[in-house]
Amino acid sequence: MQTGEDIPYAVIAMIVVQALSHLVAAGVLTVSWPLIVLVSAIAPLVLWRMHVLNGKVSNPGVGVYTPQVLTSAQVDSHPVQVDTPEEPPASPKGVPVQVDAHRSEVNTPGEQQVFTPETERLSSERAREVIEQCFQEGLSTRAAAVRATRAPSFVAKVFKELKAA
């Protein structure tokens, strides 16, 4: 068989095995040794087919990385000067700063506060008031958690309650 021609057969075999698994779980089929052998044979057959296909690669060596071994004469022993970028300037308090290019959340004044273990944890009532205030201000869950000295997961639950109300 050519590469790719056996894909429908592999998909059909996987569908059959999955269906048999569900039938056994539903109690429609009883577990027997032929069924066990049939289901257990799928993985080795797939591995065998992959081995056969890998043996028929038309361009061997393409895309394979072979590391180059350097001799001591080829290695430069002089130190290299590396320019390190300067730290970005700190933003003024209250000015949003993008946290990450892949996230839409931004830093807010609440997130800029630094709490250390010495920071006193707010009482339950006060923490609830702070979380409600943060919700009204439209702050993120993380910012509210910092202000309320509570876990973001707890703040998310309170925000959910507030949205439902």
C-alpha cells in the first residue's frame, strides 16, 4: 500500500475498537479472550505500520539534525560580551501596563500593591466589602484577590455570585 492509502482502514479499525469498548462498558457485550486480543492488537499493528512507512522514506536524512563535533582548535576560548537589555521603566501608579502580549488582562493599581507574609489578612467581612468594591470598579479577579488578601479562586466565586445577583 502507498502512504496514505491505509488511513481509512486505520480509522475504521479505531472506530470498531472504540465501539466494542462502549458495548462492553454498557453490558451489551461480555468480555472474552477474542475480544481482548482484537482490542489489544490495534496498538502493535499501528506501530508496525509506522515502522513500515518509515522504512520507505524517499528522502532519507532530510530534516534530520546531525550535531557537529568541534575539536579544541575550532572552539574560541575568548569570552563574549553580551549586551543585556535595560529594565523597562516602571509605570506610574494607576496607569495600566500590558502584562503579557497573549493575555488581555492589564495591571491595575490593585495589582501593583505588593503583599508580603507580614501583610495582615483582612477579616472575612472586610475582604467581602473589598471584593464587592473591586467588582463595581471592574477590576480583574487577580487584582481583587490582591486587594482583598484572598485567593483568586475565592474572588472568582464571589464575582460569579455578584454577576448572578
